[in-house]
Amino acid sequence: MKNAPQDYRSLLDALARCVAACEYCADACLHEDNVQMMVPCIRLDRDCADICRLTAAFIARGSDHAKHIIKECIEICQKCADECGKHQHDHCQQCAQACRECLDACRAYNG
Amino acid sequence: MKNAPQDYRSLLDALARCVAACEYCADACLHEDNVQMMVPCIRLDRDCADICRLTAAFIARGSDHAKHIIKECIEICQKCADECGKHQHDHCQQCAQACRECLDACRAYNG
Amino acid sequence: MKNAPQDYRSLLDALARCVAACEYCADACLHEDNVQMMVPCIRLDRDCADICRLTAAFIARGSDHAKHIIKECIEICQKCADECGKHQHDHCQQCAQACRECLDACRAYNG
Amino acid sequence: MKNAPQDYRSLLDALARCVAACEYCADACLHEDNVQMMVPCIRLDRDCADICRLTAAFIARGSDHAKHIIKECIEICQKCADECGKHQHDHCQQCAQACRECLDACRAYNG
């Protein structure tokens, strides 16, 4: 029998918090004065939220494809953390942090 | 300025845990001996996971439509909690509990 | 027995084309010179893509909740069509058109 | 400038039809007498619907990550086509066909 969600609680929480941070950051970037400079951040936020949502679903239901998807999740989280980390807005710094925590949790899962 | 994810931390966590519990329960039901009896549970689990994911996205990004969507979320969580609550499998009982906690968090948000 | 996807082919196609038009428009708006003026359009595009994706899933699998969700879908499509329709960019005009076609297909479904 | 949805119309349509066929097949399998035998089909249908939805979003918005995600999409579509193809139910045969058409469209895109 595959593991229950509570066995992956820290990973699933990290993915969900990354989704929320990315959704929020993408929207908050739209309201910044320098929105044109934030475009790469907005685009990565969107991809990152989507791949984290998919990864969480696959892990929660014990999909055979979780191991593959999580690799792409790690890659997109890394890019999003790097891009958000360049900007001083609170939402960007918080998003970069959420991406890094998600990344670490994904790596721990994939051994 | 709309609120940051940490201001909705308990609601977003409740939604994410409901998603995970529903994804897990839907899959675990497929492996039960009485799978035919679990069909309504599986179908509600799937709808509930989907609406909770959408609701979490709308809330995290401060969508104007969050207030409407959360009403449908409450309704589906209620139905899913009622159906899962009928079954004694651990995954069903845990899912019913996650749905109820999500429901309460959604109601608190909507005032 | 519920209907097969081919029975809803025109509705499902309209929903999928609305998703694609909204995803494209949201991204294309980010690259316009007047991006600040496009913010309401980007935000509606995102909500519209998400609700159309959910609606398509519920209809394809014959969910009991399709009838409710499609009402919210109609409302968001209408708002997105109105907002996109204000802008002369090709992607906005095409998105407004896709939203209106989706809206009509949803209304036909809901009787 | 990236391409508009109409430039990928056949790929986006193939992805959307695969999503619909998988959603429908997963649900229809639950109502078959031999539901226990259909479990691998249901599980693959769900993963396939999810990855096709994500792939369609990434392609429609011109994401830099579309090329990677589409590889995983091809792999899951292939597995789903193989599994559905084993079963004689109409919904399984139609889903296998939709997966194969999606697969071909994805391969054509990725060159």
C-alpha cells in the first residue's frame, strides 16, 4: 500500500506554500511600478505554480509518474527561486524562499 | 493591497490538505474489495480536489471571483465529507475530517 | 449512462479554445508597451482559463456539479469578453471572441 | 513574438480531446462490472488528463518549459494508450485513439 498524505506532509505543505507564494507574487508583480521588469518573474511564477500543483496531485495519489514529474518541478522551482531572488519586493523574496523550501523538499523525496 | 498568502495561511493549508486527502482517498478506494460501493466517494473526491485547487489559486492571487467560487467549494466539501463519513476505511475517515476542516476554514473566510 | 465527450464536442472545443486564447492573451499582454493598462485583462484571462479548464473536466466526466460550475464559468467568460473587447490588440480581440463563443456554448448546455 | 493558439490549433485540439476522453473513460470505467480490472486504466487516465492539461497551458502561453513537459506528456499518453487499448469498452477504445492522436501531435511539435 502506498503512503498516506500525512507521510508526505512536509513535502505536500512545501508544494502548496510554493503554489500560493507563486500565485500571489505573479499577481503582486502586476501592480508594481516596474512591471515590465517583472515579466520574467511573472512567467516563471505561473509555470512554477502549475507544476507544483501537478506534482502535489501525483504524490498525494501515489502516481507512478511522480518521480519523473518531480524532476521537472525541481528545475522550474530553481529557475523561479533564482529570478524572484533578484528582486527586492517582499512578495518576490518570499516567493524565492518558498521555491527554495519546495526544492529542498522535492530533492529529499527523490532521494 | 490585497493580503499576502500568510494572512490566509490556515485557509490555504486547509484547502491543500483537503486536496491531498481527496486525491489519496480516491486512489485508495480503487484498491478496496468493495470498490463498487466506493464509486460515489471516488467521484466526489475528484470534484472536491479540483474545486479546492481552484479556490486556493483564486484566494492566493486575490481574485475578485474567490467569494463566488468558495461557495461552490463549501457545497462540494460538505457533500464529500458526508459521503466519505459513511465509510470506515481510514482514508475515508481522514478525508471526511479534512473536508470538514476545509469547510470550516472556507466559511470563516466568507464571513 | 451519461453522455460521451463527442456528445459535447462543440462545448468542450469551445471551452478548450477559450482556455488557449486566455492563456495566450495573458502572456501576450505582458509584452505590450501599455502593460499597466492591460492588468485587468491579464487577471481576468487567468481566472477565465482556470474556470474553463475546471468546467471542461466536470462536463467530460459527467459530474453532478457541472451545472453549478458552468454558471460561474458563464459569468467569468462574460467579464473577460467585456474587458478583452476594450483593447485593440489582436490577442485581446481574439480572446474576446473565444470567450463569447464559449459563453454561448455554455448557455446552450445549461438550457 | 511567440505563436498564437491558432498556429498550434491541431496540437491544442488533440490535447483537449485527450483530456476529455481520459476524464470520461476514468469515470465510465467506475461503472463497469469488472471495475477491479479497470484500475490501472483509471489511474493512467487521471495522470494523462492532468499532464495534457498542463502541456496545453504551457504551449498556449509559450512557456520555455513546454518542450520538457511535452516529453513527459508523450510518455504518459503512450502508457495510457497501451492500457486503454487492452480493453474492449467503447470508452477505452476511444480513449486509446485520442491518446494516440495526442501523442502524434506532441511528437510533431517537438520535432
